[in-house]
Amino acid sequence: MLQTFFQDKYKEAGCDEAGRGCLAGPVFAAAVILPDDFFHPVLNDSKQLTAEQRSEMRVYIEENAIAWNVASVAHEEIDRINILNASFKAMHLALDGLSITPELLLIDGNRFRAYKNIAHHCMVKGDARFASIAAASILAKTYRDAYMMQLHSEFPHYHWDQNKGYGTLVHRKAILANGLSPYHRRSFRCTPTQLELWEK
């Protein structure tokens, strides 16, 4: 059962990212501020939902949140500043775009770079604990998946419609057969030298 809020004194925003471990494409992040009475029985960590449920929840969150925003950092910048810093930057950009300034941030994971002078709490598996982080995880995931579907139409042989840029065996084999696309992260190990180990 998700907790609606961590506390009841300050206005909270939940933050989460999607695509941190991918071999291709941007990292996306979302920030969400929910009303006191927000509830939906399907709301959960985005990884626990089907694609259809995530799409349904995206609409519900966008229609019922007090404020929300989604931002991304491109693969070129991920290669320049590393994926951890890019994830922090994407969350900061998402927070920048909120129509209301939060007073406390709930961050999924165990690390974060402080945003302005707003206090924050890092929550391991926070997307399965707090409604605002779960909502942020759904927005980040659905927006990134939609973006990767667009890239798939340009480079269908990497099967991004299925793997969304993650390093599946099919994706890695496609890299070996076709080389890297303009959207692959060069700083990631995209082509293991012993691909047969991935098949075992």
C-alpha cells in the first residue's frame, strides 16, 4: 500500500528517472506534486504495471496532479557528464518546470545532488513506497518509452519497440550486426567481446 505523503507539513514533490541503464537514448525524469486526496487503485511502481496500465495512469496523473513536469538529458550529454550526473540533471530540469515550487523532495534511489535550497530525502525503492514517486516513475517511463518508439521507426533493426534501448541479447546482437546508431551511448559497453556468454 503506497503512502500518500512522507509528512504533512511541507508540500512534497516526488522525483524519479527512467532509462538510466539503457545503451541508447536519453535519460528521462519526472517531478510530481499530488493533492491531499489523490488516489488510484492501480498506482504503483511503473515496473509493476503493464504498458496499458501505465498509459492509463499517465492520463490520470496529468489530469489530477497539482503540478507535474517531465524532462530529459540526451545521450551526447550522458557521454560527456556520465549517467549519474545526467540523471541528477534530468531531475533538476523536471523540477525547474513545475508550476509550483515544492518545499520537500522525495527522490527514488540512494543518491541525489541537492536542488537549490530545498530539502530532500532519498528513498530506496521509493517508487513502491510513496504515491508521488510512483507517479513520477510512471510519467518518466511512459514519456521515455514513447520517445524510443519514435527512434524505433528510424532504426527498426535494434528492436527498440521491444527493448526500449536496454541491453537485451537481441539489442546487443543487432549492435554487432549493424554497428552503433547515432543514438547509442558511446561511454557504455554496448558490444561485449564474448557475446556467447549472454546466451547462456
